Amino acid sequence: MKLILLGAPGSGKGTQAAFICEKLSIPSISTGAILREAIKNGTQTGLKAKEYMDAGKLVPDDIILGIMEDRLAEPDCANGYILDGFPRTIPQAEALEKIASIDCALSIEVSDSEIEQRMTGRRVCKDCGKTFHITGNPPKKEGICDDCGGELIQRDDDNPETVRARLTVYHNETEPLKSFYEGRGKLRRVNGVGSVEDIRDSVFETLGI
Ligand code: AMP
């Protein structure tokens, strides 16, 4: 299955992607995680991307498309993948259509006020990138990743001001993708508010997996 996860920042795309990835044994590809890794490694791409990310803006399409063309050509993508955070603009979606035939775009629907509350509590593993929430999806041991034992930190772009900027960008640039995929008969929606497990169950049911 080739699946796109759509949703505002903090809507739970990464969390649900991990469930689907485990169930279907296909990779979950997060452009945000790839960019954060590039920043950590001090690469040229990372240096360019950081200024946009810290301001809550989108990284230019040409950088993102270069990354994704390479990533989707890797062998582990042969049986499908979950795209978490890509495409985020209409030009990215059009470029993706040229290299892949997507089965479904699943939109995780969460209101802005809920998003703003959630983001401040989000924590991410410094080493493996797994996400937690201090109240909604806490790690077994405070500050420590359940999976790899890495330290949990708050992302630089999860502060309230940047969150608001990212939500504006989401509504202006990414939300039009819902109509794009709806017009192609590929859009599915799930309610993204509730327990992580309940949302997982409705995601699985909607995808028929
Ligand atoms: P995320 O982890 O998906 O919330 O992404 C974090 C940040 O990375 C975003 O706020 C953007 O600055 C950048 N980013 C991630 N994916 C994309 C994309 N597909 N297009 C442009 N910028 C992106």
C-alpha cells in the first residue's frame, strides 16, 4: 500500500504511521525526520532547511523533492510506504504523481485549538525520533524513549509562536491537498481526537487493514 498521511502538525501522523508501519511491514517516511537528521549531521541540505523550519515555514519544494525522489527509489519502498509530512503543497503532490501511484490519502482531523494544546506537550526521542506526549501518550519512564532508551526532548519548532505559524502554513498550503485527493477519489478522513488506541483502530478500519 502506498499511503499519504495528511493532517496539521501535531495531529498524530507520526504516531499513527508507526502503527500502520508495524501492521503492514512497510516503511514510514517522514520528511521532517529526514530534515532533522540532516540538521543533526550538519549537511548542506540540513543547513538550508533549518532556517525555514525554525521559522515554521515550509522548506522549498526543490529541496524536498530531491530528498523524496532518492528515498522512494530505495529497495525498502518496493512494497509500499507511508508518507508522513509529504506532500505538503500542490506542486509536491503533482511531482509525486509522476513517480508513484498513491492508493490513499488519509486525513487525520484535529481542530486548531486542540493542536495548540498538544504541541507544547509533545516530546521526541533525540536518537530514534519516536514521538510521545507528556499526558496523551507518555513514555513508560519520564524523559526516556520506550523503544531505544534515548533522551526525550522538545522540538525547536514546537514553541507556541512557531506552532501558530505552522498552522497558518498548513491551512494555506497543505489543506488544499484534501480537495486534490478527494477529486481523485483517494481521500479518507478519520477523527484524530481521542485515545491513541481508538484513533489507531479507526485508522485500521478506514484503511481496511
Ligand atoms: P514535521 O516533522 O512533518 O512537522 O516537519 C517539520 C518541518 O519540516 C516543517 O514545519 C517544515 O519546515 C519542514 N518540512 C517537512 N516536510 C516538508 C515538506 N513536505 N515540504 C516542506 N517542508 C517540509
